[in-house]
Amino acid sequence: MGHSLRDLNVFTLTFAQKLALSMISMILLSAGILGYPMVYRQFSLMEEQFNVMGTTLVNQLATNAIELVFVKDELKLGQLVKNISEQTDVLSTVIVNKDQEIVTGSGIQPPNHWLYDRMNTQESGFALDENNIGWFYQPIVFNGVTGGVAWIGLDKSQLIENQRFIVSSGLTLVALMVLSIMLLAVRISRNLSKPILEIISASEAIASGRLSFRMRGDYSGEFTAVKSAFNNMADGLEQKLTLEKNISRFVSSSVAENYMSREDEDFTLQGERVEASIIFVDLVGYTNFSNNHSPEVIADVLNFYFTEFANTCHAHQGNVDKFIGDCAMLVFGCPSYDPQHRQHALNCAVQIRDDIAILNKQRQQEKLPWLDIRIGLASGEVLAGLLGSPERLNYSVVGDAANLAARLCDKAPCGQILTDRAFIESVRANKNGFEISTHQTQQVQVKGFTNAIDTLVVDQIESNNEK
């Protein structure tokens, strides 16, 4: 789960980054394409207005000063300079004569080297000093003779400040748009990751066996269909699991697994011949017990013993074939192949005998009803498969081995395991590392068998490593 969540976080982050970067790129490109011409035009208009104003003022000053410069009327020149200096943004008004002397002026004066450099020119011009003052100059000319130069100094700092404001405003606007896009991308990625996270959690819940898990979030679009499909799948799996659990209560798990995946046409009433071992476990004195107890007590006692038989059977790789009244039929070696079915069946029979003996002592001490058992054990070739009608089937085994186990159970001593010599010899021939202790009984004539059966009572199984 940790890897899945980390992968999802990487995916979500990558998606958000790509989404944000793509949208930011579009914003920047759009801002560049649309904004640059607008800013350039705005700057050009501001520069043009500034230059027109300076050029007009210096031209006005130079024209009006022509006669006054040549007649050296300093009084009127001073008045002319004063009038122009009173206009907005005019920081300096200066008239220089042909001898490079300032005849009259108002405000600061242009740099001295500019005054001298521009003295011998007959062309107007513009220069910007380090203090953001724009200096406009124009020669005072009459009949081709230069009598001096008119200078106008305008404050350009406000223009530059306005230009900076426009740039900063544009950059701020772009930054806000970029931030908005990033927040939008994060929000979108979170909206996408939320249902994806729930889908991952739901999948991991199903994988871990929690089939009751359902997606609960409210989604829109395609996620609604995903939620519905997942919950329907979970419903189906939960129903299937419930069905399997219920079926396993009626048949062994291995039998259920063997047939659950088959199609209807695969169910046939033809069995297969297999080597198997069969145990019959009978409750001794059940008839008298049932006559003297209520149905509830009888059912409780039967369930107690049958549970012990089934648990021990499954622990030794066997299957509960059926419960018949007060008897249990246990099968080893089918439907799943087991080459050690005889050893497993023998171990199971011994453990049932020993465990029931211990449990019966406990029940006696607790004043609880109890019953002794007897066990019949045999092995051989049987026909295993589905028995019954096409509408109602039951998995079971039939054959001489099953019949012999049932007959031996009927003849077994109380609390003992009765088997035939052929079974014990087959187990010993496999050399499984166990020593089997038995004692011989008489040969018995068993119904359905022509020859008498040489029977043995199993006393003990001991591992050779324990000796």
C-alpha cells in the first residue's frame, strides 16, 4: 500500500506540475504576444508626448528670442524665460549667446560641456542627463547667423516612474495569474487524486479480503461509473464468498473448490477410480442415549463430537464425506491426490481416538453428557465423484474399501481402531519413519466379502526419531 500511495502522490504531483506549467506557459506566451505591443505602444505615446512638449517649448523659446538676442534685450529675454519656466514639468530655461555665455536662465543649467558642444550647431536636439532631465536645445538663427542657443530642461522622472509602474503592474498581473493557475492546478489534482486514492484503498481492501468495503465518495463524471462498477463487483465477490462459505458447511472445502470453478456442462454423474483411505467413526451407545435425552441435548452432543471429527480430519488433509446419524465418514486421497493418504488417515484415526478419550474425561468431570467412539479404517480403490440426480448431487466414494471401513467400525471394540492387515502392511511398506504398534484379533467374516478379513487393532504410532 505504501508503494501505491507514493506512486499516486508522484502521479498527482507530476500531473499538477505539468498542468500548471502548461497553463503558465500559455499565460506567459499570451502576455508576451498581447502585452508587449500594448506596453510598447504606451511607452511610445508617452515618449512622443514628452518629446513634442519639449520640442514645442524650445522652438517657442528660440523663435521668440531671435530679435531679443541680436539686440541684446536682456530684460525681455528674462521675461520670456520666466513665462516659459512657469509651465508644468519645466525645470530649466536657458539662453546662451554666441560667446557661450548664459544671457538669462531659470532653474538649473545644462552641463557645461553640452553648452559648448552644441554651440556651433544649427540643428535642434535632445539629451538626457543622469538626473533624468531631458534637455531640448535649438539654435537661435537669423538670416543664417547663429546668435545663440535656447535650452529647455523637462523633468522626465515622472515619465520613467509611470513606465516602471506599467511594467510592474503588468508583471504583478501575470504573477497573480500564474499563482491562480498553480492553485487551480493543485485543486484539480486534489479533486482527481481523491477518487483515485479511494479506488486504490478499495482495491487493497478487496485484495486483503475485506469484501464489505464500498466506495462512499460523491463523484461526478466518469468516477461515478467507476464507483458503481466497483461496488457492484464488491457485491458480487461478497455474495460469492458467502456462497462458498455456506457451501463449505455442506461439503468439504477441497470438494467445493474442485467444483466451484466448473461450468454446468462439466458436472457429470461419472466418477473416477482412485486409491483412497476411509474412516468411519461411530458413537457407541447412541441409541440408548437418544432415548434418554431431549432433542436439544442430543443435537448439542452430536455437534460437539462431529466438530472434533471434522477439525482433526481437515488437519490431516482429509475430507468429511458425510455425517450419517451418529456416524461420520472421513475420506483421504480425493478429490485432491494424496500419495500419503493411508498414513494421514491412520494419524487422523489415532488422534481422534486419543483426543476423544481426553475430552470424555473432562466432560465426565464437568457432569456433561458424553459418548465413547469406535473407529473402522480401510483403504483401496474406490469410485469417487458426484452421486445423486442432476438436480441434487452429493460428492462421495463407493467401493469395497468404503464398505469394509463401515463393517470394521461396526465390529471395532469400544474406544479402539479396527483395521485390516493389508492396510497396516501398506503403511509399513511406505517406510514413512513411523513404527506402528498393533495387536491381532480374530479373523472376522464381513458382510459383502467372501473371504474372512484378518483384522488388527491399532495401539500406537511412534516416530523412529523418538526412540
